Amino acid sequence: MINAFQEILDTAGQTVLINDKERVIVVTNPPLNEYEERNIHSLENVSQGDLVKIDNEKYLVITESITQRGGKYKVRIRHCNHDIEIKNYKKELIGHSEFGEPIYEEIYVDSTYIPSIIDNKSFSIDSSAAIRVPENQIISILQDNTYNREKFQLNNTFTFEEVYVYGIIKM
């Protein structure tokens, strides 16, 4: 069975980056829905939350695949529709107070852009009906990694589309 899929990979496979590592996969289209989604098929397991780059576009793996089906792994990916800007600062000592305590200034260093899926609605487990999120709240789905865990913590804030400042209220 693996040999048959290997032949498909050899003829129809495309090279993509999964978590910045080159892999050869086959991309297929699921039924049309409101999100930009694809199915990817691979001989190697692809985990839920992995970041996939196809033709300079970023996708997050949104389903789990533990075992092979038909000699391959199959997962669904969804297009990252926003890059959240995280501004990075460093503390620089600018002097001391009259009591000898150090005074620091935060100096902007650079920005990191986090690919994410931003939505203002969510889906329930047992129905396809949308559950609306309260006004002025969004749902952000992003890769689970050390950097994101550090930057996205309860009560942290970030700028979204250079207009709104959002605070994290639930994780």
C-alpha cells in the first residue's frame, strides 16, 4: 500500500515546508466551505498545530491524524488569515532614582509576526451551527510552541490590524 502512495507522491507530490522542514505531500481540496482549507496526504505523520507553508501561504493543521489510512496520513489544514504582530522590546538602564533604584526604559527592537487564524465565531462539537462570540471579542488559533506560549498569556495584550488592542481573557 505504501508503494502505491509513494508512486502518487513521486508524480503528483509537491514540496512544502512543515514547521520549516521540507516534506513532499499531496494536496487535495475538501468540499467547499467558508474557510480556505485543504487536505494534505503524507507518508510521515503531520501533527495538529503544525505550520504548513504552501506556495508562500501559511496554513495550520486543524485535525489530528494518529494512524495511517490507506498507507498514508491525512489531515486538514486551514489558511492563516492574519499575522499577529508582536513587538519585541529590551530593557535598557537609563539611570537611577534618588533612592538608588535602577530606572529602565523599554526600547523597541523588532517585531515578530505570528501566523494565526482569526475568527469571530466558533462551532459547537455536535452541530454545524455557528456560536457567535460576544462583540469586541475574537478567537485566535495559533501554533502551540514555546515562543507563542510566552507571548500569549492571560492578560497580555497585542495589537490586531493596527486598530485594536486585545487582551487575552481565556486560553
